[in-house]
Amino acid sequence: MTRHLPRGGTLLLAVIAGTAIANNYAVQPALGVVAADLRVSPAVIGLVPTAALVGCTVGFALLLPLTDHLSPGRLVGTQLTALAAALTVAALAPDAVVLLSAYVLIGAAASVAAQAGTIAGRHARPGRRGAGVAVVAAGMSAGILLSRLAGGALTDLLGWRWMLLVFAGLALLGACAAVLVLPRRRPHPDRGYRATLASLPPLLRDVAPLRQAVAAGGLWYFAFTLIWVALALALARPPHALSPTAIGLYSLAGLLGFTVLPLTGRLTDRYAPRAVITASVLAAAAGVALLATGLGRPLVTAAGLALFDAGCFAAQAANQSRVIALDPGRSGSLSSVYLVLYFTIGAAGTALAAPLLAVAGWRGTACAAMGALLLAVAVTVRPGGPHRPSRPDLTARHRLHR
């Protein structure tokens, strides 16, 4: 029997998720200072965010399935301790090679944020899975939105090395809290860790709802990364020619997405996830429609970004809750497959943003994002898409345990 989280456990997981995932982004405002301190070119130090993303993807693939094998307290506590150690190595790095290596480890350890969401969904009380996943998603969103602001401010105040040590201290505090608060009972999987890893690729082949969740989620994350990267590039060029600080302020529009996530969780528990996902992606599409009118009006741009972020964040929370519900006992494995492919498809949006902007301009790029969002809606609403659990899910569940 799965033990429910104690009072305050979901909130703790949200805080852990936010402070952990923030480490993938907090150093970005300081990259120029880091490059000067280590005496390397900006091009070299610009690989730091890439190293963190590579590490995070590896963590999703290799560490997230451990939620099916280890107790939440032990797993989260150990991974946060590893995160603190990797941050300390980065803070003491004498050169770029050590720093980049450390950031691969930081990204891998920061994948504990995804573990937190899976644990919240698995150990939620009956009828509260969607709410639990949404609260942790809100914590992650807050961590992503505020990380650059906190990283830049701490760098200005203390220097980039001490900034990393502050985040290391937060990771250690989270590790101690996880050991004390989270359940200590170990899951009882029907296979070993190696067998679990070997079973991941067949999950995508055998479980149709998982394939549909990956397809829909990947499409809106593709649109999300495409819009945000292209936006930064477009605003930096004439006729806008905004400073990095001014461009960064637009990220505050994402606070709307943070505020709607708890409501999204309650709606997901009450209604079919398909309805919540569809409404959320349509809201994101409405935001893109506003953005497509041009970037010359800051209030319209901010409103478009607010709708766009809120829709994408809400859809992701509902979709991940649906993935966990397919089989809570193997939610770590299911989430691993989902998130690895989700981020891989999103990376394509990052890579295509600059060339697409150069060829099609801002409106053409926005239309491409709109097309991806509408295709995500089509995938979601078609028969067999994300819906309230029914007989087909029982078939999928039997396949998981073959």
C-alpha cells in the first residue's frame, strides 16, 4: 500500500523542485563575469547552459526511474546532497573544463525536480493527484522564473562563486528536510533497476496513452521554446533594440502561469484531463495570436506571453498527472520516457528559433508556434487521447506489468 505524504509534504516537494531546477538557470546572468574570471571566451562559457540541459536529460533517463525503487526520503535526500556537492565543485572550478563537467552533474542532480512531481502524484491522497502534481509544477515554475533574478542579484552582491555556494546550502537544507519529512518506505517493484531501464523503450510502443501524451506535450513545448528564444532575439534587434535587462523583464509575464497551476490541479482531479489540456492549449494559442500582431506594444506583448505561459504550464501539469495515473506503481518509468522525449522535442524548438526568425520573421515564427499548438489540440481531442481512466487504461496497465 502506498503511504500518503504527511501534512506539508507536497509543499516541501514544491520548494525542493523549485530550488533544484533553478540551478540550471541561475548562473546565466553571470556568464559574462564567469568568462572574465576564468579568462575564456564567451562562446566557451556559453556552453554552461547546454551542459546543464544535457545533464538534466540524462537525469530524466537514468535517475527518474529510481522513484520506482527507492524510498522518497532516501532518494531525494541523496540526490540533493549530490547537487550540493556538484555546486561546490563548480564554485571552486579553476577552469572552464571543470566548470562544464560540474554543470553536467548539476543538471543531472537537478532532475530531482521531476522526481518530486512523480512522488507527489504517487503519494497523493485519493482524488488529489492532479492537485499534488500541480503544486510541485508551480514550485518548478517559480524556480525557473525567479532563478535568473536571484542568480544575478546574488552575483552582484557576493560574486558568482559565492552565489553557487548559497544554492549549495539550499540544496543541503532540502536534503535534511526530505530525510525527515518524506516517506521512508521503499517501493516494491516487480523488476530490478537494470530491467526497469531496459523496459523504458517498449513503454512507448505498448502504451498508446503515453505516446499521445508525449506527442501533445512535445508539440506545445516545441512552441514554448520556439517563442521564447525567438522573442529574445527579435527584441534585441532593431527596431526594438532592448537591453538584456528589459528583455528579461518580459519573463515576469509567466507569473500568471504560476498562479493558475493550483486551479489547474483541482480541475484535473474533477474533470477529464483531456478537457483541461485542450482548454489550456487553446489559451496558449490565444496568447500566440496576440504576439503575432507584433512586438511594438509592450502591454500587448506581456498579455500574450502571460496567456501563452499560463496555457503551456497548465497543460503540462494536467498531462503529467495523466501520465502518472496510467500506473502509479511505475510512474517513475513512465515519467522518464515522457520527460526525455518532451525535452528532446523542445530542444528542436530552441535550435530552429534563430533560422526560422531569419527566414520567416517574427510573424512567421509565431504562426509556426500556433501550428504546433493547434496540432497538439488535435492529438489531445482525438479518440484515445488523454481522458478519464477507463477500460483502455486497464489494458495499458496490464501491458506495463507483463
